[in-house]
Amino acid sequence: MLVNKMKGKRKEGKSPLRRFLPYYKKYRTTMVKDLLCAALTTLCEIMLPLVVREITSRLSTDPLSLTVGFVVTVGGAYLAMRLIDGLAYFYMANVGHVMGTKIETDMRKDLFSHLQKLHMGYYDNAKVGTLMSRITGDLFDVTEFAHHCPEEFFIAGIKILAAFVILCTFNVPLTLLVFLVIPPMIIALTLFNRKIKKGFRQQRVEIGELNSQVEDSLLGIRVVKSFANEDVEQSKFDEGNRRFFKIKAKNYKYMGLYQATTRFFEGFMYIVVVVAGTLFMMKGFISSSDFVAYLLFVSTLLTSVRRIVEFAEQFQRGMTGIERFYEILDTKPLITDKENAVDLGDIKGEIQFKNVTFRYSEENEDVLIDMSFKIKSGEKVALVGPSGGGKTTICSLIPRFYEVDEGEILIDNKSIKDVTLKSLRDKIGIVQQDVYLFSGSVKSNIAYGSLMPPTRKFSKRQKWQVLTTLL
């Protein structure tokens, strides 16, 4: 007997982020180019303080060397660098974002493909609105994450490392003093970051529930209006809407604290540089030109920290989307083909239940208990009984929409577990109790049982089958 019918086993070990990395493999060339462009834009930002330092240093030590030609040459060189910076940034904003969209498309394809493989028991308990939220909203956030995450951290890493090395050439004690502010800032921001991540996860769960409730109300609008229950549905929606608001408001509080903490440490770092730097300059430990350049480098460093802070919300949204993506992908299909499953082939149509016992979940009672019967080929059999007696269940077990707990089902003396699902279901004609029409034409709905994937062409025989179906 299955331990748990509704849930598959979850993969353990690798974090969602590490499992997400293989999606970059197809686009590694684009990623390398994107990071090179990010390095170029960073280099342009780092060069400005060095240019200012050189000009102010010449002005204070050797004014005669500061000629018009020198200033124009430096200005032209920096302008050329800014042009390169603009082209690199265009590549990042254009091709980089397209790469993120391609990754999102690949993930959505994998997710939809996996959902097609899941057993009926999963859909009995899943809410379509929640699944739609994961396929669309969650993966929208992954697009920005996939593009910006490596880019932003790469830029921040270069800036922090370059700033540390260059600032140490100005004044080592002052640099160490400034960088001592960074560890407590990281610790404080990490604490808020955890709260934000939890909040975004709750947001995603709640918006899925809200979508599900809206879907129920709109799909059942005829029933709602028939019983004049508009007020009831409005009340249910308002309650879900209020819950979503409270979660979002709470998360914005932590976002506010996160950003306020960052601004405090930014100000603290600036005042450390100004006070300590002024004292060092008074003592002759740092020149005025170096001090001006130092302030510009600290500004560049803080700009990098600020970008990471602004990216934090996007990062958490993306991570939440990735985690929820793998939650579904880790749900294993409980009904699959055996390794040595064979094609059912041509059949006569004899159906036999041998000591079949079944229940939908461990929390429910048995629907069928030790049931045995045989339907011979060509016989017409009607199952009659009260609602909930197991008629639909019996019909659902034959095509293996659900798996029996005990016993076996045979078709022409072949266990249905020994044949492939596709060949089994191809041989079964089903008239659903609740008719569902797909969007499209009446013709496409009638011919649905004979349709082939768009990438494959109909054979003459298949075309004839569709024609006879329509006739």
C-alpha cells in the first residue's frame, strides 16, 4: 500500500539555488559576455575617482603640468570610456534580460511538462488558481533574478575588492577603519533579509489562495447568481484580500527597516571617513588630493552596497519563485510505466478485477474492498448504485488514473501495470461525467482524441480517423 497517495518524495541535499544553476548552461556564452560588460561598466565608475585624484594632485604639487592639452586628453579618454560603458550597459539591459526570459521559458516548459505527468490524486487536492500563480507570477520574478543576480553580485564583488585595494594605497589605517563598519551592517541586514524572505513566501501562498478563490467564484458564477450568493462570495474574497494585505504590509515594514538600517550605516561610514580622514590629513598622513579621491571611492563603494540593498527585494522574490518551482518539480508522479512495460497491442476487451481494494487517501475509508468481477469481451455492463458507491472509482482505476492498494486489474489477462500508460489509455474510450470543452473550435474539441502534437504530422490513417470521428 502506498504510504502517501497525494505527495511524492522530495529531493534533499542541494539547495534550490544550486539546482537552479544548470539552467544557465545553455546560455553560458551570453552570461560570460554579460559579466564582461558588467566589468567594463564597473571599470568606468572606478576610473572617475582616479582621474580626479590625478588632477587635484597635479594642481597641488605641480600646477604647471596641468595644461589644457592634458585636461582635454583626460576628458576625451574618460568620454570614450563612458561611450564603451553605454554600449556595455545596453548589452546588459537588452541581451541579458532576454537571457533571463529564455531561462524563465525553459523553467515554465519543464514545470508544465511535469504537471502533465502527475497523478489524478495530486489534482484532487491541488487548486488550479495556486498552480496558475506558480506557472506565471512566480516565474516572472525568476526572469529578473536570473539576469540580475550574477550581474549585481559580480559588480559588487569587483567594486568592493577594487575599492579596498585602491584605498589601501591611499591610507591603510583609514581603509581598515571604514571596512570595519561593513561586518555589523551585513549581520543586521541578514536578520532582516530572513524576515523578508519569509514574508515573500507567505505572499506567494496567499496570492495563490486568492487566485483560487476568484477562479471558483467566476467559474461557478451561474450557481452563485442562481442562489443570490453574491454577498457570500464578496465576503470570502474580502477576507482573502485582507489577509494578503496584512502579509504584504508586514513585509513592507521589514523592507523599510532593511533600507533604514542601510542608510544609517551609509551615513556612519561617511562620517567615519570625514572625521578620521580630516584628522589624518591634519597630521599629514594623507594628502588633500588623496582625501578627495578617497571620498569619491567611498561613494562608489556605498553605491554598490545600495544597489545590493535595492536588489534584495528582487532577489527574495526570485528565490521564493525558484523554491516554489522545485516544490512542484519534486513531487514525483506516483503512476508511471514500469521499466519493462510493453505496448498493450490489439485487444479483445476482457476486463477483470481480482481482489481489488482501494481508497483515495489514508485519511479516507476504503471505497472498494476485495472486489472481484469479470466483464467478457463484447458484454455491455452498467454499474448501478447510490452516489459515492464507487462507480466512477471503478472506471477511473481501469485507465490507471489511480493506483489500486491491493489486488490487480487485468485486460485480456494482462495486468494493466505491465503495459505502458499511453497504449492502455489509447484503447479506452471515455465519456466524462462532467464535460469539459477546451478553448478553440467545436471541430478541435470533437477531434481531440485523435489530435497529434503540432510538431508531428498526421499519417493518412490518422487523417481518416479524424474525418470519421467528425462525421
